[in-house]
Amino acid sequence: MIKIKRVYEPISKDDGFRILVDRLWPRGLKKEDAHIQLWLKEVSPSTELRKWFDHQPQKWEVFKKNYLEELATNKATKELLNVHETKPTITLLYAAHDQQYNHALVLLEFLKREMD
């Protein structure tokens, strides 16, 4: 099972193996308070794509298409899939405020397709 969650939400035993999938460390969060087992920043959108998108809903479809293209050639996605093979539950953690338009949703969609 792969889940997504804001890194600022309370930690739960149901989270399983917690992976931060942001390129930048979340603001205001101490590393010792994050309870993160892996920080896989390489799987996040490129800096250029992230800055261009800037969490603007009107850019969502183009962002999603471009990020899926990046993921298709990203070596870090293989690492993430390998982790999932050894851990029954993983939670992808992200810092974005917007829970409807963020890269973790696209990453989750991509991983589910790869596992089918």
C-alpha cells in the first residue's frame, strides 16, 4: 500500500515507512521531529518545473503531463519501487499546502501504474 500525507500531519503507526518526496526540506520542521526514514528528493519535480508550476491550479494539467514525463526517465522512481517491494506500507510525504494540486498525487498515480 502506498499513501500520501502532508509531512506536517501527525505521525501515525499506519504510515509505515515514511519517505519525504520534496526537493526542499519542509519549512519549520526539525529533522528529528519529522520521523522520516528516507528523503528521496531526486524523485520530486525538477526545479524548473516546480518553480514554473508554483501550485497554480490553471497549470495543473501541463504540470502533471511534464512531471509524468520526468518520472518515466527518473532513476529514483526505481529506488522507490524497490523500497515498496520490501515494505508493506509506505507513505509519501510532501510539504505543499494544496492537497488537491501537488506533485505527490502525480507520483502516487505514476507508481500505481508501474505496479500494475
